[in-house]
Amino acid sequence: MALADIPRSTFYDIAKKIDLPDPDADLKNEIKTIFVEHEGRYGYRRIRDELANRGQKVNHKKVQRIMKELGLKCIVRMKKYKSYKGTVGKIAPNILDRNFTSEAPNEKWVTDITAFKLFGEKLYLSPI
């Protein structure tokens, strides 16, 4: 006790707890099983949800602590790139319908608008 520099009561409290069985042994096995079943893709939130589906109600902090003790870390997947921003602006009707042949010059003109950032500003290019 003098070498460890801890109070006597703490020493005896720790000594008493060493002989007790682990109260979370079943939960640890269940968490390991779920983690392996899902190939390491489940983090503590999804494991907690899976435990709830299996009938065990456990706090997420407890699941997180046990996963840390067991050294279980989930694989963080990269988010897929989504360029779609929703409905943006008005879409003009397709009058030409890919019929680009004309009888005379300057009868049909086609253009497109491209937006890009340059020097922190949004610029638009509309070639004819």
C-alpha cells in the first residue's frame, strides 16, 4: 500500500473486486458476435440498436466503453459524392428535339450555361 501510494480502503476494495466474475461477460460476447457478423462495419450506435432488436436494452455509453475495452473500432466508410442539389431553377422545353438541320442560316441557335467558381466568385459562361 505504501509503495502504490493508495489509501488502505481502496486497496481492499480493488482486492475484493478481483475475485468477482465479470458482470458484463455475456454482453461482451454479444457485442463481439454482432461486430463480427457485420464485418466490423457497425459502430456503437448500430450495435446498441441491434442489441435492442435482440431484446437487450443497454445504454450507448456502456456499449461504447465495452467496445473500447475490447479494441473494436468500426470501419469508417467514405461518403458517396452526390452532385445533385435538388430542383434548381426552371428547365426550358426541348423545342428542337435533336433536330439540328435547318433550311437557312441563323434559323436555330443552341446554347448552354456553365457555372463555376473563380477567385471566390460564381461566374457563368454561355457560349453560342
